[in-house]
Amino acid sequence: MAILKIARMGHPVLLERCQPVPDPGAPEIRRLVQDMFETMEDAPGAGLAAPQVHVPLRLFVFRVLPNRATGAPDDVPVGNTVLINPVVEPLGEEKHLRWEGCLSIPGLRAAVPRYRRVRYTGQDCDGRTISAEVGGFHAGVVQHENDHLDGILYPTRMTDFRLMGFNEEIARVQEAQALAEARQEAGAAEAGAAGA
């Protein structure tokens, strides 16, 4: 196993439409998938597509860690998963903005419109079919990684570039907003108790 070099935005491999994997069980595909899991965990990331490690094939790996899952029935923690030759379809037209980053665009994060719920199908390295209907973080990471297979990076999907920034700045702003909301809620609770 090995940690693979991650292509960064600007590298032409990230703009290619990837080719289908002819044999999901081939030894070189199994090795690639294991190396991608190791690279994703080392980065650390929630997903990694083959073109991000300079291999223009239609496969990606992902996981949904407990701190990322919303706990909704369609968004629960999921261990390391591979999808080979995936098909991702929206379930409905409803979209929402979700903050996401990308290992190929280090240090930045943006609000990207994504379908709230999707259905995906694909194969694992044993040729078994994997399929699920998911929402929340799970749906977002699958859409993000699948975009890589068509040469799409998340800035292409953005509708408002004011909602993009460096991770540290966005975290600082979000912390300040959360603190202000907590203070406002505490003030409302105190006012309610005083009026009772």
C-alpha cells in the first residue's frame, strides 16, 4: 500500500472525462482502491476520486464519519466504500447549499448547490452491486466525487463566489455566528423566564 500524490486544481487530469473500469476485480484496481483508501485517510478526506490520484478511471472511494452524518435515516455513518463505474441520480429537484472542500483545492471551502437526496449504484472490487438512496452529507460527498469522474471541480457548480474562502476564515466566521446565536437564544430564554 502507498500514499498517492494528489493532483491539484490546474492539472489536466482533473478536467478529463474518465473511462469505465473494464474489470473491477483486476489486481491493479484492487491495489489502486486500497492505496486510495490509505491516501484519503492520510489526507484526511471524506472522499477521493481516481483522477485525483492521476488515474482517469470511473471510480471513487468515500466514507461518512460519525461527526459528519446528520443522523437522519438516509445519512448515517458509513465506513470506507468504493464505487466503481457509478451512476448517481437525483431524487427530486430540491437542492441546498452545502459547504465543501476538496483535496485537489487545498485550504479552500465553498457553499455549493447539491441535490438533497440521490440514488447511486456501482460495483465493488468483487463485482457486487452497491446501491443506496441517501441524503445529507452522504449525498453531498457522493455527488462531489462523482463530479470528478466527469472533469468537474466544485467551483464550476458554484452560484455565488462570495461564499468561498479559506478554511480558517470560514471557521472563524462560523464560530462567531454560532456564538452570537447562542447569546441571542440565552437572552430570549432569560426574557421569557422573567416574563413568566
